[in-house]
Amino acid sequence: MTGNIDHIQSDAHIQSYGKLLGVLAILLFLTALTIIVSRIHFGGANIWVALIVASVKSSFVLLFFMHLKYESILIKASFLATIGFLSILIGFMFWDVAFR
């Protein structure tokens, strides 16, 4: 039983090394930005700046290294719904801390 290996390989989303190195360079830049931002005092905005930078970094990892960019609309919609629900829960946490 050999199976249909050609069909499996043709469905794979092979990305070029140039694209992957570009994404790696962006992630390294954002990591350096995270370190720089952590040493600057923005007052109450420190958490928001850190969350935004972390969200952008995780988006690059999800889109390119985990191939979410090439998935069906159902998978993308379920992921966005999960992120939306997580945002609501984090918002409730900030709201709770702010009014204590």
C-alpha cells in the first residue's frame, strides 16, 4: 500500500526561504522593540503597548509558521472568534482592576 503521496505533497503550503527569513527578521525586530519598550515608562499605557506588540508578533507566527494564512474561512473565523472572546475576558479583567 503506497498511498497517494503526490496528492499530500501538492496540498502543502511550501514557503520560500526568503519569505521565512523576512518573517524571522520582523519577529526579531519586534522582540527588540519589546525590550526597548519595556525600559521606557509610558505610565498606564505600558500594558497596552506590550499587548499590542505581543499581538503583532503572535499574528506573524500564526499566519506564516502555523500556516493560518492558507486555511479555510471557517478556521479563520473560529480563530478570530476565540481572539474576540479572549479580548472580552481581558477587558473584564482590566475593568475589574480599574474599579477596585
